[in-house]
Amino acid sequence: MDTLVHVLVIPVPAQGHVIPMMELAKKLARHGFKVTFVNTDFIHTVVMNASTKNEEEDDDDGIRQVSIPDGLELGDTRTNFGRLSEAMQRVMPQKLEELIEKMNADGMKIKCVFADNCMTWALGVAKKMGIKGVAFCPAPATSLALFSTIPKLISDGIINSNDGSILRQQEVHLSPKMPAISTETFPWVCFTDMDLRRSAFQHFVTSTEDLRYADKIISNSSVELEPETFSSFPNMLPVGPLLATNTRGNQGGNFWPEDLACLSWLDQQPVSSVIYAAFGSSSSHDQKQVLEIALGLELTGKPFLWVVRPDTDKEATEGLASFEERTVSRGRMVSWAPQEKVLRHPSVACFVTHCGWNSTLQGVSNGVPLICFPYSADQFLNKRFICDSWKVGLGLEKDESTGLVRKHEILTKVNQLLGDKIYKSRAMDMKEKLLHSVREGSSYRNWSNIVEWINEEQVIA
């Protein structure tokens, strides 16, 4: 019989969700909880394969990783969001219930379930079984606030009720206190395939409706990052950035092995000299855009570390051989980087990023100014935070005639960012504010209250 309080954590089966929920699991483990981390069978295999190839293993003491089926066959593609979502909703609730029942029978009684805010059906399972449930938002809290406002956006005639398509292009206020958000930045609008947009939109709607099963809603954000959102939606409790309390900088849940050798390469570079470029786990650039990025990095004349994922289309990277030859003395390309450690490294001057929330948090939590190249989902919203609200970065603009971010645009923005010390100064100021928040400020207090609440004996009415 376990003496530790046992909690269960279940993420969306996607890299950008697994990583922050693993950070959450680690934080729970550091607070003395026994943690079971539940991936889908498919993602569990991917993560295990990546971790066994890493030269330095994460310290995951107290975290037990298990898996359940996602409803698709082993050989099926997981890129069709609608099909995957339907399969998960059909199969996973029963499988999760069976897993919890087995653990309870084995003396590992689950006291609380933490579920991604896009996997809130798991909180329905928890509620049914008399278990406490917490919804975790790994994206900006503003995106969850947007999802909760969808019924009003529909009734106001701003979006279509079927697929979320924009009926009226405009700036909207989710609350009187919050700054306006452009309808063009709504996360589902980036899907040009209408079936995919419909599936994504309906998934957001259903998941947000299922928040009714949550006893608490927490967010991997802070009051310093989204003050108006947390003031307007007080039921969302900021407890982040979670990574700011991970002193070792080890990042679990990677889908690809990390190239740790790049850290030694960074050791050889001057302080604040390296341009770090990485575009997340799902962004996809065609051959012309990849070449423009390469030539832009070359034009800067500065050292660079560029992440080109293992699953990048080979056609997209054709023509880079001569670029690598020309820049071998000052550049390095890797398939996947230990990003948190890279951004903590003193040689890194700036971060060219797709603006995923994880990458955004890693940048600002380490005082690194950002150059924004958003691709999809909440990344356009995050760009507005970076450039307009926090003023710690600059956005790359696409050439109107080609739709590409051109090499000279990259050069111009790098020179502008690194030539004005105010961006670095603001980024360092934000870093200090975030560290204070997680060490003794509002995020720390919210987290302490959550820990205390989990440990309380549940009173069944």
C-alpha cells in the first residue's frame, strides 16, 4: 500500500502538450506526490524511444509512465485531427476508468486527476469515480478565455457555429478589461482545410463545455504575463511558468532525442553572440522558406544554432548542403535541441521562434529577446503578447508578393533587436518578475493552495 498521495496526469497526445504536463508532473513529484503519467500507447512508445537515446536521462523519480489506447490502429496516421479526436473520445474514457480501477484495486488509490484542458473528458471520468479533478491549461490563459467566450461570439454573429469561420473580421474584447484580440488570431482560423477547422473548433467547444467537471482550473502562466485575463477570469489560477522552478533545466517528454553536444558548441561561442532558431514540433516550412531562413541566418554574420526536425520534409531541406559548407565555422544545425538548457546558456543572444507557448515561456523566463515567426494555433496570439504587450521581441513580416519571410527581413529584425538594448533589458525584467511569481508571488501561492487542497480529505455530499 502506497503511503504517498497518488495523482494522475493526462496530456493531449502532442509534443507541445506532453512537455508542459511532464513539467507539471515533475512539480507534483517534487512536492511529495506519487504521479502516474498517462500517454496514449502511440505517444508512450515515441517518448520512450527518444528518452533511451538521450545521453543524459531526466530525473523522473516519483513519476510512473503508463499508456492506454487512443482508438486508432498502430499503423494509422495521427495527423488527421478529426479522426484522432473522435477515436479518443470513443475509446479513452473507458480505458482510463479501467486503469484507475486497477490502480485503486492494487492499493495505488488515485486522489486527483490533472487533465489537459483539451482532454477534459478525463475529468468527467474522475467526477464519475468520486475523484478530484483539475484542468490544466498549457497554452496562454487567454486562449482558454477565448474558448469559453465562443457561445457569445456565435450569438453576436462574429463566428459561424459549425466551424468557427469568421463572419465579421474585427477586434473583439473578451472582457471590458482585456485588450482587443483580432479575429484573425483565433486558434482554429489557421486551419485552411475546412474539415480540419471544423474538427478543431468542435473539439475546443466540447472540451470547454466539459470544464464543468473540473474542481479547479490552473494555467501555465502568471499574472505578470496576462494580468487582464486573470483579473477577468478569476476561476483560472496561474501557477507558472512551471519551468521556472526546474533548476536543472531537464525537459522530459521529448518526441526526439536531444542533441546534447550542441551545449559544448555553445560553450565555445562568445557571450550573447548566438542566434538560436527553432520552430517547434509541428510547424512546416517549404523549400523556398527554409532557404530564406538559411540565407537570412548567413547574412547576419553571427554564430547560429538552428533546429531542423528529423521529420522535416527532405525536399524542404534540399539545397542546404552548400549553405552548411559556407557557414560551418560559425553555424550548427541539429535535429532537436535541449531547448531549456540552450536558452539558459549565456552565449545565446536571441531566439527566432514559432511562438508556441512553451517556447515563449522558455524565452521570457530566461531573459532572451524573441523574433517571432508564428505558424498556427495560439502562436499568432502569443506574438501579440511578445511584441505589443511585453515588448520583448519583434515580428517577422511576410513579403506580400511571395508570402515568404525573406532573408533581408530576417537580417533587418535581428540587427534591430540586437542593436537596441531595450529588448534585452525588458526581457531580463520579465525574467525577474516571473522568478518572483513562482518563488514567492501569486503563482507560488496558488500552487501551494492546490497542493494543500489535494491533500485534504474529500467530503462527499
